[in-house]
Amino acid sequence: MCPLRLSPTDLERLDAYWRAANYLTVGQIYLQDNPLLREPLRAEHVKPRLLGHWGTSPGLSLIYAHLNRLIVKQADLDVLFLAGPGHGGPAIVANTYLEGTYSEVYPRIGRDVAGMRALFRQFSTPGGIPSHVGPATPGSIHEGGELGYVLSHAFGAVFDQPNLLAVAVVGDGEAETSPLEGSWKGISFLDPAHDGAVLPILHANGYKIAGPTVLGRATNEDVRSLFGGHGYDVHIVSGADPTYVHNALAETLEICLGKIRQIQRSARAQATSQVRPRWPMIVLRTPKGWTGPHEVDGVPIEGTFRSHQVPLSEVRTNPEHLAVLEAWLRSYRPEELFDDGGRLRPEIAAMAPKGGRRMSANVHANGGPRNDLDLPDYRGYALDVPRPGVIKHESTRQLGAMLRDTYRMNPVSFRLFCPDETASNRLGAVFETERRCLVAPTLDADERVSPHGRVMEVLSEHNCQGWLEGYVLTGRHGLFATYEAFALIVASMATQHAKWLEACLDLPWRAPVPS
């Protein structure tokens, strides 16, 4: 691919925005004072205990900055951002701070020197914020601590949201989990006529915590074959030179957006289609811990597993490490990024969208736009039992009838998610009004199957639970029906969701979501 040439001004400002996010990320991990290095860095400026994850963060910020550029350029683009490697929390917090949303929901974290100092001090500190993306992070519906669910959450979020684009960043370590491997099949259940779109970005930086990743070591040919077999149109961006990668990623995102819109226009212009489109995805190969220290104590850091968490761990006690940290921070040239008051310079801030178009302020990431659930009167499904022992009926059949009518009353805001058990659980009455979803050719022997169906049957409890979570967290309503014995497959996943909902109760800016 011959990359698009960004204008010198766009390239300079895009790179500056990325540098600002990286600077704030490193600052959160390391600093408790002297946030803009207005004086030489001293040991007491560094936190006594260092926690956080650097390795994935520059890649997350790179993607975030480029999506901002795309949103500014495309006036009608509505983007929801999901970070599969949620341990890159400081990067996402940094970007929400640069956009201004963070200071809006947390006024004590102002957009000035004092606010930046508070931003740094609170990270991974008792009484502060956790190291991972979570409910406290504006714009998030996905934590990413327990890996494997980012794609299922993304697909769930765009069902029945025809104008929404969910960009799901998948870590190459995360891609080794079983739930994630199964969730690539989501495009077989994505109706381009009535749903939004998911753009997966596989961030293949090559390493997990302590070793290489499978996809990080796979050849581009093998990666294309793997995801091509899943039905994706694979685009690869690879490099370690920022100028090249900025140009290549900018071009690739524009190409992918164009293909997504063409797929949707084509599907929405015709009455029906049984052909599954080849949705685009991006494989981004950049060094783990990019822009960090190349080596420490003679040991390589950048581009290795050693950059996964805290590349420099003895900063308060080792003067050489302290000097490396200061050089690392100053390499981002903070004096060019922030004015004397600590505010992001306006020409750089202009790279981000405004208001509700910011990914950190997207209404879909905060419980809405919420759709009320219209329910039929349950008393209408009661059986007349004149005396015990004379009526034989299954309770779930009556529930199926009620769900059928719930579908009728909520044609674009209610879905049933079930791992191929709708009929066996006696809920088959829903097929009187809806069909099983499958975007594929139907055969004469098939029953109640349609690419426009809204009964979501896939033989994966993880997909069902993940789709449901993404669906309800963005303001709609659903039900996950499964056998009791198989429900335990997603017990941990459901627990994580419950913890998310519990944490939201302590955040007054978080809108309520359906149960």
C-alpha cells in the first residue's frame, strides 16, 4: 500500500495529539508532582509505588487520535470506542482528558497544571482510580480486565443502531482467549440493512505479559488467511516509523469507512439480501511500548514483553533510571503540547471533535438513547385452572407467548439471545413474529431463518451474554435464555457485568441502564 500523504499541518498536529496522550499516560503511571517538568525531575516527584500498563497504551492512543481525525472529517460519523486491552486504562483516561470530557464529569480534574497533577496522582492510588478502563472512564461500556469480550460487546452495541460504528480494539494476547476466538463470527449475525457496523482493529504488538503472542508471530499471509476465512476483508498497517504509520493508518481507516458505508448503502437499497458482506478489519502491527525506552540497563525494552507494565521500576532509588524516565518524558516535548497554564494548545485540541461527537461523550456509552420497554399485561397469559390437577401446560410456553408479544410491542429495542435452545426451552412462540438471524443463504429445509431476524441464536453462551450486555448497556432490552447446566459457562462474565452495574451506582453522571 502506498500511504496517503497527510498534509504537513495535519501530520504535525496528529502526531502532537498522540504525543500528548502518551505523555499523560506515562505521567499517570509515574508522577505525583512536577506534571509538566517545569523543573528537573527528582525522586520525590515519582510515586512511591508504580502500577499500570504501558505496553499497549501507545497503540490505543494512536488509534484513538486517528479516529478523532476521522470523526472531525466525517460530519455524520457516530463512533463508539471499545478497548479490548482494558489494562491500557491510562491511555484511555488520557484521551478523555484531552477531549475535555473527563474534566466535565470530574470538575476537580481541571484542564490546567493543578488538574494534570491531580490526574496523575489519582491513578492506581488508594481512593483514586483503577489501572483498567472501567465505569468511571467516560465513553466506556467495556472494562477489558477479564479478556475476551470486546467483540461480542461491540456487536451487541450496534444491533438495531443503524448509524453507529463500534470500533473494537483487540489485543493479540486477548485474541488467544476462547470467547474472543468465537466472537469473530458476529458478522454472520450483523444485518447491514438494519444494524450498525463493527470495525475490529487487531493490535498485534507481539507480546503478552511475559512472552510472545500467536498472532504476533504469524505471517501476514497466515493472518489474512485466518480472518479472510472468518469472512473479513483484511487490511494490514505495519511499521515503527511514526510518519509512515500515521499516513498508512489514516488512509486505511478512510478506506475501511468507505467500504462499510458501501455495504450499508447496498443492503439498504434492496429489499433483501442473503449474501454476507465482507466487512473490513484492520491488523495494526506496531512495537509494544512504542516511543518508550529502547533499553534499560543494557536490556531491550521497547518492542519486547518487558514494556508490558512498568518499564522502569527503580526510579526513586536508581539515579540512572530517574534520568531515563526524565528523558523519556521530555522526548514528547510537553512544552510544545501544553501552554503555560497546562492547557492543551488550541491547534492540537482542534484535532478532537466537539460535544456529543467525542467518543468519550457518546450517548451510546452512557445508557442511551434509552428505549422504554413496553410489556404486555402478564395477567393475560394466566391459565384458567378450575381445580388442581386438571390442566397440563408448560410455564415456558406461556413465557414464549409473552415474549412474542414483547417483540411486537418493541420492534427495534428488544431481542432474545439464546444458544440454539429457543425451541427446546419452549419459547418457540417468538417465531410467530420473528425469525432466527443468520446473514447467509437460506435453504428450503430451513425454518424461520432470515438475515433480518432478531432472535439471536448462536451456539456460544459467551456470545449470547456479550451481545446482551452490549445491547442493554446502550439502552435497549433483552433476555438471555439458556439451560441451567450451561449458564455456568458465563458465570464469571455475568459477575463482571454485575460489578460494572454496581460501580455505576456510585457515579452520578452515569445514566441508568436496562437490566
